[in-house]
Amino acid sequence: FIDIFYVAGIKGMFLANKKLENQVKTYITYNKGRDWRLLQAPEADLRGNEFHCHLPYCSLHLHLQVSDNPYASGNIASKESAPGIIVASGNVGTELSSRNVSMFITSDAGNTWRQIFEEEHSVLYLNQGGALVAIKHTPLPIRHVWLSFDEGKLWKKYSFTSVPLFVDGVLGEPGDETLIMTIFGHVSHRSEWQLVKVDYRSIFNRRCVEEDYQTWHLHNQGDPCIMGMKRIYRKLKPPARCIMGREHSLTMTSEPCLCTQSDFECDYGYERRSDGKCLPAFWFNPSSIARSCTAGKSFLNSTGYRKVVSNNCTAGVKEIFTAKKEQCPSRPPRGLHLVTSDSKLTATQGTNVTFLIFLEEGEGPRTSIMLDFGDGNAISYSNVSSIEDGIKHNYKNVGIYKVVAVAENNLGSDNAVLYLHVICRLDHVHLSAPFVAIKNKEVNLTVVLSPSQVGTVTYIWWLGNYTEPIITLEGSISFTFSREGINTVTVQVSSGDTLLQDKKRVAVHEYFRSHLLAFSSNLDEYNPDVVEWRQDISRVIKNSLVQATGIAEKQLLVSVLPGLPTAAEFFVLPDKEITEGKPERNAAHVDQLSEILLNALNQNLVQFTLRPGVQINVYAAHLSAAPLVDISEGHSGSAMMMLLSVVFVGLAVFGAQQAPINYGESTRQTAVNVLLH
């Protein structure tokens, strides 16, 4: 961030406060910012004491913020009619500070500075800069102003009122040749404004003649060429007290200078290095030619420099630094780029994708382009320039497509490749997991997507009590549960910018038996085939079985299967208190409980009321949904196993207490695959 001040009357001259390494310093330029340097501080203060201020460690710093008060002159002032004279408040030191602020003046356009007051003052220009008026900034009442006729070298005190005045502001009359100023304030804090009009015409008793003027050469530390011109001005000889008038001409002569390197700044794409030379920036390729450049035509080839705007220098090094007109060369295509208009590598099935193609080098109008979309379609254009708005294409199917662009002319060719992922929006994710699993036995977990083809998909699995996920590109995984009880399985599916998840709970036990259940046909009329309905009916069936057999709730699980006709499955678990430490009792104990349940079912003892007047009977089906006994050696011949794969709709979560559900959803037929081993 900087404060910048344009010096009136001298083109290309600026003062700026710049913050570097947490220090604000004042800099000056004479060529519109091409070169900057610090301000040399005065050798001594008003009392003759030396500042001992040496560049670059110490310099003069000025307050450049112009006052918001329209009736005050502000912290710095310059005039078009008084070129070279600048008055400002500031301090001498290592950086700009609000302490030890005093007033400084330069009468040679910033080459040398003098201290004129030890406290802040407002300074007004009179008689086109032939006289300066200063009034002190103070909260106390005053009655004097200071007047100088020699550009601030000598100041005399003048009284402007007989009664001391709290000064609020100073206002000069319009026009550069004004000799009248107005001071306004109040006699006390309770009084109204008092305006004092001061007319200095009585001090200037005659009009200026030629002998009253002297010449002044504008320069920058001895260099008379500023913005490519030598300028000589006319100034009043101090301490002349004459009125210059409107016919006064400031400039006596001006002539152009020979161009030097200081008249040129770095061109676009170039940066100035420590040795002062302009070299290409890291991001800029100077050898690149505009795509509109055609063989047989010409272009301006930059030298890395351009003349500072409004600089009037001539000849000299101008020819060396000015851009050269050159013929467009014939070049093979190089630096072919292929991107999508939104810079993404994904696109949605059935929507237009816009491909952009451009060359870093080569003749656009004479270079043909072929674009293969990777789906069996391709298109060709006679030249690159004709496709600046891009090429649109619509992909009908999801997948990963290799898009290839080839640019070719009579001197060579170049190609670019882009791998585009065409996806379909993922609407639904269903995790298929067994309702009950055997401890330390591998089970299959499967994800079903809707729609089934959505493009590139990533699966993130959170299994059991593991804190780190498993990431796969396939929608199925095998896993072994090592902990009995309820294990949670969560899968997140990422497709494009969509992320969906599903969650299931799996009951893990060392041993169990299961059997399918059937129902009286009237239950199908009230089956909406939604998860919430199946969960509620599972709890109702379980309660009916418990009431009919007296088996403990913790030893019985029931799950209503998706689809029609309505079917369910019950799972019998051993009683840990009876079989603890005696695995051989598991089979006999579970067989006994299963026999009790089957007898109750076969005797039509299990019933429940779905709604008033609707009675549902529960039967034992003839086909078991899982093997009753696993005789593999790895489980001592007594473990039970059930593998059930359900497509699209998840199995009911058992044992959870649910709030009443509205079953107004539409019924969807679902296939159930029972795998028997």
C-alpha cells in the first residue's frame, strides 16, 4: 500500500510513501515511476544543528495525505503556477513518524530541502508562488501569520487581527494570482464563526518587469532532462515585491533530449532485475507469437522495453529499445493445449462439453485441427483461428474417454491429450449386508447404485470398530468380524461432486440357526415394501413368537425380507449362560429352541393383528434361507452359517425402537437371492 502525490507543474514527478519491511519511507520519481529514490534530508535544522542523516539509512519523510478539510492546505502542497516549490510536513529519520514533525520546503523540485518551521503550519501560495503565507496549527488563539518573499528562506511576522482568534481554517481566493486570503475561526468556544479577510495588495506596490525575473533550470540531481525534455523556467528574484499578473509566462524555453535508458520502462511480460535490465518474467515466453500472426504479415517484436508514457525524448537509444517490426515466420505448431471451458475433467452425461484448443506457437490460420472425442466421433477444422469459441460435444454414455487433439501444418504437427470422465448423477446408494454373521467367518458386503452406471466411483468403507477406512474402486468387499455383538458397517460412495452413504448393522454370533417364515396371503395387500414397515412388522412377529413359545427375546431375531410375497426369517441364538465355556452344548441347545419354534408355527399358534379385523397367521416355510449346520473343519463341525444377498432394498435393522411410520410409499418389487451352501 502506498500514498502517492502528484507534483503540480512538473510532468512525471511524483512523491510516494511505500511500506517496506514494516517501515514507511518517502520516495521521489522524475520519470513517472520508472526510477525511485529516497529524499536527501537537509544538512541542518533551523537552529544550525546538523542532522547527520546519510542515505540510505536516514532520509527525509513527508506526510502525503491531503487534508479532508477543504478550507485547509493539507500536509503537502504544490502549485501549477509555482513549479519546483513544494511545502510539506514531515520528519528526518529512518522512517515516517508522527513525532518530531516539522515543516520542510524545496524550491528546486525535490533535489534539496530546507526546514522552515519546527511545528506544523498551513501554507498558501500568493502571487503565483511569488509569496508564501504560513499560519500555525495550534489549539491556542493566535493573531499572527508569517510571510515569505524568497521561497521560504526568510519569514516575517504580520498581525491579521487585534483580538486573538482560534483558527479553524484558511481559504485562498480562486486563481493563481490571488493576493487575498480568508482566515476563519472563533474568539471563544461559545462564539460564532469570525471571518477575517486579509488583502496583501498593499504590500505589492508595483507590477513586475523583466529585471525582476531570473531563470531556473529544472533538473534531477544535475540531469536537466526530465521526461525527455529540458525546461527552463522564470522565477521572481528574491525578495522582489511586485505583482506578476496573468500575462506572466512560466516557461522560457523547452527542447527535447536524446533518449537514454532511463526514458524506457519494462514492457509487458518483463521485469527489472537488480542490474537494471528488463528480462522476461518466469511466466512469460517472449518467443510466443500472437495467434493472429500469419506468414507474410508483420508484427512488433518487443525488445523488453517501452518508452515511458508522455516522455518526449528523441533519437539517442530510442532505436535500440523500441519494438522492431518483423515478418511473421512460418513455424510448426508447438505448445498445443486442450482443455474444457470450465477447466474440469468431469462432465455430465447428456450435456454439452466445450473443448478449447490453442497454440503457443504456430500459424493459426494455416494450421489444421483434428479432435477425436474418444467415443467414436471426431471432427476436423481447416485452421485453429476458426475455433476460438470452442468445440461442443455431447456424450451419450458414462465412462472415461481419451480426447485427442492434433494440430498440423506443412512444417510439422503437435498433439494434446485429455482424459474426460463422463458421469451420471448418483441418486441412491444401498448397502447389502447379512442380517446375522458368524464370528471370524468372511462375509460379503455389496453396494448397489441407482442408476447402476454413473461413471467413475470410489467406495469408502468403515467397518466394525476400525477407525481407518478401506478405499476401493469396486462395489463389493469381503470382511471378517472378530467381535460378537452389533457391528456397524458404513459405506460412502463418491461420484463426481456427489457423496452419498448407507449404513447397516450386522449381528455377529459364534453360532445360530435360521428358518424362513411365510404368512397368510392377506398380508401382501398391506405390504408397501418399505424399510420402516418391515422393521415394525419384524418387531411384531418377534413379540408373537416370544409369547407363543416363551423363548427369551435376546435369543431370537426376526427380519422381514424385501419384496412380495411377504417372507421373513427368524434366527435362534444360544443362551450364553447355559453354553458358556461348553461349545458342544450350542448345537443341542439351539436345536431344542428351533424345534419349539417350529412346533408352535406348525400348530398355527403364532398370530398377530395387523389392524382391526385383519388377522395374520405365521407359518414355517419349507425352504431354509441358510444352512443349518456348517460342518467345515475350521469351526469344529458345529458352527452355523447364513449367506443372504439382497438386491436394491436393505434388510431391516432388528431390535431398534422406531416411532410410528407412515407407509404411504409406493410398493417396489424386489428380488431376493438365497444362496445355499
